Amino acid sequence: QVALTSERYGLRRLPFSRLTRSDLAFFERLMPGRVVTDPEELKPFNVDWLKSVRGCSKLMLKPQTTAEVSQVLRYCYERNLAVNPQGGNTGLVGGSVPVFDEIILSTALMNQIISFDKVSGILVCQAGCILEKLNEYLEQQGFIVPLDLGAKGSCHIGGNVATNAGGLRLLRYGSLRGTVLGLEVVLADGSALDCLASLRKDNTGYDLKQLFIGSEGTLGVITAVSILCPQKPKAVNLAFLGCQSFTKVLETFTTCRAMLGEILSAYEFMDEKCMELVEKHLKLSNPVTGSPFYVLIETSGSNSTHDEEKLNNFLEKSMTSGLVTDGTVATDDKKIKACHPMLWSLRERITEALTHDGYVYKYDLSLPVAKLYELVTDMRARLGQSARNVVGYGHLGDGNLHLNITAESYSHSLLDAIEPFVYEWTARHSGSISAEHGLGFKKKQFIQYSKPNEAILLMQRFKAMLDPKGILNPYKMLPSSR
């Protein structure tokens, strides 16, 4: 894959200051040994996970404390130096890497757990904690993080919050906007905002944390998070099912929601092309074959006998009514331990399989559930032989479609055939052009398909108020107001 530089997007560098030797000397004094200037060492942090966009930062800083982040931003604000906050760099819309030579501010060393209350289930931690490590810690206490992502092994909780990441179990635990109780944020001028509340209820004034959740590092740098964590389910069951049409997928979901109720924790769907790519490129085996669509259902509860009975009743009804034609189930402990990672891998590693198929055009959309797959069908018809594969998968329970198009290599003409058609189609069907990945660098110029001008102008006013010099993650999320 070939990284797209800013020139391809017709962008010009804004008039920020250039790094000087005295700047480097200041940072070396502030955090000796945690200042990276070696071009080879910087390479992976200048390129996004998809290798689709590339910046040319000459400096990465690795603070360990909020005080250090505050000093860095105060200095950068005074010097008019642009800053690119970066967590695990697992974003898919180019929001986590520099566009030009912005200083990379990495949260990698801010990975300490500050506190955990086993009575309330409230975790307070630094922003650089890796999601999977947090979950491992919490599981030892009998709890879990209310968020699960394919990138959990490398993404940071601060980045998750900054992008309002959705993930695989939003259906059960809701979005981060509901589970994050408080934040500590450093603003562009270096001032630290401590709203790190550990209360479920606090009805005093504006809920400032919501400004920063989903702001993609453009309003402030999140340095610590307070998050409400659910107890670890004692009983987890999985079913991987085959359906003969998308209509059957929808009907299965309606039946599933009605019969499984409170124990339903995930309802994922994927088309047969996704499974072909996972089998071909990653050598994973699909236990259910010969279906145009597949569904992965997870239940999480506290009573295994009760949950198994519910799941078996649902499966029996689904099979006898013809909603489902084939399937495999993991219910007992031994089968769960053996099958759980394998079955989830079929869904979680689709993104990885796609990267082996060529250059990937990725779209993360919210749509009315009944219309979800129509876009995939329409896009296949529109692109014909100019695309290698057009696939659809995602979180059907919350109306989130991941539309992915692969081609042998990047093609401007193919991009023109996809955009803005994909956004116009989404807007026409009352959807959102970003369900969970954010807007970043790649989608910022299309925000008007999901938000009215009045909302965009208000967002730009928030940005101008909190970051008047525009040094935080410039060129991202919002169209320029200059």
C-alpha cells in the first residue's frame, strides 16, 4: 500500500513555527531520554495503521505525567508549534498521524492505573493504558472494561475516548459517552482541566467531559480517564450462524433480541466475501460454510443454566422457522475456551485480512438497520470490475456498517467513483458518515453530509475558543474556518 501525502489532498502547511535547536534543548531538559528525533525510529509513528496516510514529523515526545504534558503544550502554544497527540496509532481515518511536521505527543508511557474501586466498579487510569492490559487487570478483580475492539492489544484508552470508539459490545454496555465518568485534559495553552470525577451522578453545570469525548485531540489532550466498569459475566455463550439472505439476518436479530433480552451482548454480521478473505489471507477456518451471510451472537450473564436454556430456545426457533440454515454453538466451559477466540477471530480479524487483499478504501457508517446492506449491493453494482472486492460487515445491533472496498493499488479514479457517492447515499437514507471511527483527516471535508452548517460553525467556535492558535491536531476533524 502507498501512503497518501498531504500534497495529494491539495493541503498547504499552516503558518506554524518550525522546530529549532533551542526547542529540542528545552524538551531534552524537560524529559531526558524520552525525546525521539531519529528518522528511522520516527517512521512507524508518521504512518497510520492502514499505511494510507503519512506525515513527516521530526520529533516525538513521550511524557509520563500530566505535568509534563502541561509543560509541553504551554511551550508549544507560546512558540506556535503544532502538536499531534497520538495513542496506539490504530485509527482508520488518518487522525492519529501528522499531516506535515507536527510534533508527535505520545501517551505510550502514561500507562499507570491510578485506582480501582471494587464496590462501585470505577477505574481511574492514565490515558496511555492499553485496552487489553486494562481488561486483564480488571478480570483479576472480577470486572471488565465496557469496550472491546479488534485493536485492543495496542490501542490506548485515551485514544478510545478521544475518538468515542464503539466496538463489539456497545449493544450491551452502551457508548463511552455513557460509561466515562470523568476526564483529566490538558488544553492547548497548557492549563490542566481536572474533571476526573468518580461519581455516577453529578448534575452541576455543563458536562464538560462530553466536549472532549470524540473530539479527536483537537480541543485538548486527554491524560487520564475515570470509567465505570461492569462485572465480568460468569456465563458467556457464543453462536456462529449462517443465513441465506440479509432479510433473514434482520429477522434473526429481531427474534434474538426478543428471546435473549438482557443477556444479549453482541450481534455481529458479515457477508461471505469477508469469510473468504479471512480464510484466504489469514488461513482461519470457518466452521459454518455455504451461506451468503454469517451472524456471530454472544450472550453474557450470571447463570449458565438460565442463559444456555434461553440460547437453545432461540436457536431451535431460528432453525425450525428457516431463519438460520446452519450454525455452531459454544456453551460449556471447555468449548468456550477452545472456540471463543477462534469464533471471535473470524469477525475481529476481517480488517487485517482486507489489508492483505490490496489497497483498502474503508467506510464506517451508521444506517437504519433495514437499509444497512443495500449500500454494499449498490456499491458493487456501481464499481463493477474496477474494484477487487466490495464487502460489508459490522455491528448490526447498533446499525453500524463497515463497508470496505479493495483494489490492486490506490486509484484516484476509483476514489472519485466511491466518494462522494457513498456519503450522498448515506445522507439520503438519514445515516451518519462516521459511526465510530471519527472524521480524522480523511473525512473532515464531508462532515456536512451528517451535520448542518449551524452545528459545524458552533464546533469551529468551540475549537477557536479552546485552541485559538489551532495547534492541536490541525487539519483534522473540522473543515478549516480560516
